[in-house]
Amino acid sequence: MVARRNDDQTFADDIEGYPGSLSYEVGETVSLHVSTRATQWSVRVERWGAARSTVFEQSGLDGRFHEVPEDADSAGCGWPVAIKIQTACDWRPGFYLVTLTAEGSDPDVAIAHAGFVLRGHPDDRAPILHILPTNTWNAYNTWGGRSLYTGGTQVAFSRPFARGMLARPMVDRDDRKARPTRYGETPDADGRAFQEYRTARNYPSAIGSTGWFSHGRRFVEWAESDGFALDMAVSSDLGSVDGLLEGRTTVVLVGHDEYWSVDEREAVERFVSEDGRLVSFSGNTMFWKVRHEATHRGTAMVCHKYDGHRNDPGKSGLWADPTIGRPEWELLGAGSAFGLYHRFGQATPKGVGGYLVARPEHWLFAGTGLRYGDVVGAHHGVVGYETVGCPLTLDEYHQPVPTADAYRRGVPSGTEIVGWVPASNVGVGEYPASIAALSDQGDLEFIAERIFTDDPDPIRRARHGNSVIATVGDQVVTVGTTDWVFGLGLDPDVDQITRNALNGR
């Protein structure tokens, strides 16, 4: 197959579809909107937890083809409902993968995937709530035309996800943007292995950044296998589902939770202020402020990103931008302005890929046997590709502490850095070939211009950063990397730190 313009996989397969909502409560009816070139098609729904279990199947459904509107990327598809599926009381909360098959089509283009979350009943909820970063999935989704990375400023939820974002065959390392190196290998700083892997299969570059398959499913498979009971929700549920956080002890973020609206962020901040716990195994977390708007075919997410301070001041753009003035590190104790990339392009291309243990006595390291200076997760590259860091210095005991400037910029006074590793921002000409980058400036130039104007050398200041494991009191745990979950089930130390974070002090 030939890769499409602007990384666009619109109707790459003979069948495509999406649910009427990304989130339902147990007992509600799921609507599926499907368009297919085939005369007949079939559907299978599976709950994807520690294992995959089928809860619904139907075949021999009459196929109908519906055109893709020119503005599908920004306004949605508006296809009619093809089938309604009643969820049952015995369907457990979690993520449900929908497999659509165009009967009689070439196997290479016969299957597409959709998905939805089933929320637990309010009277029977787990103490831990995992929020799937569906805002970020949507930001990267190129189906229908443009994403927020290929020229769009508004992206619709009522459209399919590009192929490979929800499910694809397992591979070792080639579908990762910060591909771990083995002994004697040369680091793939230009992302050639990833680029070759995804273009040969007509996958979007998004599969290395986001989606259920890359991050969420790894965490859920491990957590349920390890005995943790989880409920699940999607990004927008934080602002739209009444009482979602009531009765919870812990909210968990995983992978790449980059895009947040005001009401979503305020819900979590309120939860933490009322003694709830936030545990973030995510990089580039809460970086962009977005807003949700109704369209004539559903809802969409708006973010002007690098032009937000000019074209949408205060409404969308960088949370840390002066026009918004609510940097993510005020909650997390760390942010991407202080270190955005590790082992990605020219950002520490030969970096260690793990965390240097700075405070082995900290409760997060209980049961690991780790010592000062040990490295956690390097073999599986758990640090990369995107990160969050904190301005730090070494105290008289050679342990990292936030700098006075970090506190001045809003890092909370109770922030404790227990692990860290250098990270960097990258500028024009320093990105790998595996992503769509800006042509006029990069994150390095942008962050220097918007955040560090008060520094005598803004570029140098934005260049040198780190990724941290940090805590803010006993209520916030930040493991500041997108790739932490790639060590789960493979590295006993990563497993134990994750257990400690979820169980709390």
C-alpha cells in the first residue's frame, strides 16, 4: 500500500467505523457508525484487560458505503448508526475493542478497529480510576485529513481512529519512537527503523506516540494481572460525568496525556485538594490547553498550539504560556519546558534510557533493593521519548533538589526528586525523520521564546533539562516519561515501583 498524503489513512481499509461515544456506563447501549465497501460485514467486541475476552459477535450484516465529508477531520463523519449493541450488567468496566471485518475483502484491507470504554456503575466502583488520554489520541489522529500535527487546529471525535492506533500485531522494538538499543548497537537517532516499520504497513506516525495499543493496554494488562482492580474513563469524562471521582482513592494517567481542557484539569486538581492521589506514568503531561466545541456532526477539540498565544489567547495553547499562566508543574512538580525528549532525534541520542536512583530510601523504591546511583529500566528504555522534568541542583549530599528558580516558577514546595536523568528539547533540523515537525521553529525555540524570556540565554536554558521521578507530598507521584509502561512485566524494579506508586505510602 502507498502511504497517503499528510500521513492520512482515510479509508485505507474496506471498512471503517466509530462508536457514538468513547465512553458508556454499564447497561447503556453502544451505537456503531460504520461505512464499508463490502456488501456484508461482521463485528466482534472484546474486553481487553489482563486477557481479551469476547462479549459480542454478529456477522452477515448488510454493508452500506457512506462518503467521507471533506471536513471529517474537523467536524466528524455524521454516518448513520449501523448497529446498536446493548451492554449487559455482567460486562466488566474497562476498554472494549471493536473489530470490524469486511466480508470477502482482501485480508490486507478487510479489518478495522474502533473502541470504547465501559465505566463502572456508581454504586460499584473501584478505588483506582485510569483515565485514557483520548484527547491526545484525537490530537494525533489523521483519519479524514489533518491532525493537530499536520495543519489542523480543530479535530473531531466522531470519526474512526487511524489504523494501528487501537490494535496491531506485536513487535519487539520497531514501533517505538525511542527504540531501545541493545549491547553493541548504534542508536537509531533518526528513527529509521520506526519509519520503515510503519510506512511498510501504512500506519500513521501516531502509533509511536499514542493510542490504546502502545500505552494503555500495556498498563491494564499488567495491572489486572498483578491484582489491581481498575475502573476506566476517557479524558472528556472528567468534565462531563457527574461524580466520576467520588469514592476514588487514586487517579492514574499513563503514556502520553498531553491535551487537557480547563474542566478536566480542574476536576483532577479538586480531587487532589480533597486528599485524592494522582499517579502519572506519563510524559509531556498536561502540556497543551484545549477546549471542546460542538460541531454539526458531534463534538471536536480545538487547540491552536504554537499559535495559541496569537490566534486563541487564553483559550488554547501552552498551559505554561504567559497568556494562560497555569503551568502543569504547579500540579505535577515537573513539566516539559524543563526537559521534553530523551533518546529522540538529537535529544540525548545515546542517553541511558533509565532513571538514576537518587533517594533509594524513598517509599517508592521500597522492596526493590536499589541503591544510590543504580539505573532503573534502561534495558527496556523506560525513559523516552517524551518526558517531564524539574529545574534541579545537587545538594551537599549529591542528591537532586528543585532550584530556587523552580520554586519561583511555581513548582510546589513539597516536591521531592527521587530519580532523574538528563533530557533535552530539540530545534529545527534536530528531529528524527519519524515525525512531522515544524519547519519554522521547534520545541526548543518555542519554549525558549515563550517560557524563558527572562533568562540571559533562553536557548541554552531550554536545551538542557531532565526527566524525573518525583513526588509532591504523599498525594502526587510523577514518573515523567511516556515509555515507562514498556518495562512493565519485564523489569522487576519497574513493576515494584509501579506497585508502590499505586498503593501509596
